Amino acid sequence: MIYLAKLAGLSRKGGESGYNPTVSTEFLDRLASQLKIGKSAAGRRAVERILDVIKKDYERGKYQSPADAEREFRRVVEREETGK
């Protein structure tokens, strides 16, 4: 994976590294499906909106790992639910 990132001219050093076409965001889609369970239509739309933002940030290299992206996704959804 590091080799592919270097080929694409990307680096994790210095923060955001740009779009990485080898990054899979399927794990975020699965998490979004789980987070939508039992929510109102407005809640499901909020999860979709948050998903789009987190996916773009993940593809740009904002998160060090998939676990970091998942943690942020859950945090933002929870904050949206509580209205904070």
C-alpha cells in the first residue's frame, strides 16, 4: 500500500496527502447502514450527509487509519443526535 501511494505521488507526511484512488471506503458504507437502524428519515439523511464528508476526508488522508475514520464518524453522528 505504501508503495502504491508513493507511485501516485502521495505521502502521509505533513497531514493531508491528496486523493488516493486505492483507498476503499466500503467499511464506512457498512457502518452507515448500521448507524441508520432505528433512526427517523431525518436521522438517516443526516447519517448520509455525514458519510459523504467522512469519506472525502478519508480519501484525502485526513485519518491515520480506518479506525480513526470510524471513530470520527460515530462521534459526529452522536453529536448530531444530541444537537451539540
